[in-house]
Amino acid sequence: MSEEKRLLNVSPSPHFRSNDTVTGIMLDVIIAMIPSLIASTYIFGFRALLVTAVSVLSCVGFEYLSRKVMKRHNTLADLSAVVTGMLLAFNLPVDIPIPMVIIGAAVAIIVAKQFFGGIGQNFVNPALVGRIVLMVSFPVQMSKYGTPFAWNKSEVDALSTATPLQKLANGEGGLPKLTDMLLGLRPGALGEVCAVALLLGFCYLLIRRVIKPTIPLCFIGTVAVIMLIAGKGDLTFVGYEVLSGGLLLGAIFMATDYTTSPVNFKGQVIFAVGCGIITSVIRLFGSLPEGVSFSIILMNILVPQIEKFTTPKPFGTVKEKKVKEAAK
């Protein structure tokens, strides 16, 4: 064996590299959201496209301007602003005034993202921050959810109505069929209503290996188990709780955000179960019928601590306590 072949090359990590890029991953997320965008346009009319377009263009514009003002290099090519814009729109009602969409985009991009350094450095999901600020600032407009196919109905029939989650919280009747819940034939935010479209996007992300199933399954499973107990074994009640609100949207597209979720398996399980518990507590005992946004934001804040206690120790590492004892 030659001297050259016997050399051990030493280099800094990472030692395994991937061909995946930020732009490629974001493009996959956008493709995964297309079924939900098509479904919302079919169910709520072309205004769903208008809200989404305004949200995306506003996010892109605010990203460009904020990076320019902060004298940072342009990051529009990574498509993360487009993803934030689509997710923000998916969390809004179809009839929300357009200026409010722009305000939500400004909060999401400038405050939640760029103030902390941009992509990869924000500690909470920007789209959820935008949604929560809009909920707190404009509760009336944010709670007016249009009825399906209102664009094809008379003015009286097209009036907004309570969502299934609001009816469940208030103990009201008149809930849509579970099949209608799956197909999105119910009031709600743009991207949360059609469970079939969201599951198609979920399957695409799994096939492309953009996300792992750990967080979505643990998040949704925790809510299902708690609601099964709260509903005294009523599977129909569990079905409505799982399909109502933004549980599927949040679990698939927002709780799995690379930047704001744990990296290792144990941390992901803790993170997702925490999201499920907080969501269930808010739904069962809180004054708000929905708790997905708040649960994800709260668990985002705890991610550094979760990773601190769940990150595997490198092989050969000596615990600090043993080092001190050896030094005595």
C-alpha cells in the first residue's frame, strides 16, 4: 500500500453532505400546498386566490425591503418568503380585508423573521406570529368565516357562520357530516378546511423526504387520545376534533418547520406531544375554540431547552461531574 493511500484525512464536519438546497425544499413545500390552494379556490371562490396572492407578494416585498434596509444580501431566491405568504393566507378567512393581510405579512416577515436575522434564525414560525397578531388586533374580522360556495349563493345564504370547532366548543348542533369535513365543505380558514388536500400534501412531503412523520403523527395522535378521553370514548367527537380547525394544517406544515422544531427523534416526540396537550387544553377549557397556533408558538419557544436535554452525547464524552471528581 502506498504512503498516500495510508493517509488519514481529517476535516471539519459535516462529513456527510446532501444535494438538498433551501430553495429545493421550499419548492417542495409550495408544491405540497397546491392541492389545498386549489381546494380553497373551488370552495371559497377566486377571492381565495386574491388573498393568497396578496399575502405572498406582500411577504416577498417586505423581505426584499427589510433586507435592503438592513444591508443584508438578498434572500428572495430561497422561496422562504413565498412559503410564509402561503401559510399566512391559509390561516386567514376568505373575506378578510386586504389591508389586514398586508399587516399580517409585515409582522410575519419583518418582526418574526428579519428582526432575528432571517431564515434559519427565527425562533418562532413567522406565519403563525402574523396570524396571532391579526387575531388579537382584529378578532371580529378574523372570526368571520365564509360558507362554502358562498360565491355561488344569494347574499343571504352567503353570510358567514360558525365553524364546526366553534359549534363543538359551544355545544351547538348542526355539524356537517364527517365526509364533508374531509372534503372541506365547511366554514373555516382557507387552507385548513379540506383534509384530503392536506393529506395529499403530507404524502408528497413524506415521499420527497422533506419531513418525517414523527411530529405530525404524535401531534395529531395526542389530540386524538385526549379527545377520546374527554369525549368518553365517542369516536365521532374525536373525528370532528381532528378534522376541525387548523390541526392538520399546523401539524403538517408549521410544526415541522426545520428552524423552529427539534432535530432529534426524542425531542420531536416531546415537542409534538406538548403541542397536542396545549391544543387540547385550550380547546377543552380555554375561551378560544382553537389552540393550534398558540401551542406551536409556545413549544417553539421551548425548543432550545428540549434539544438541550434530548440531544445525544458524543461518544467518549465525560460527564462534567466525573471530570470534577477526577480532578480532586
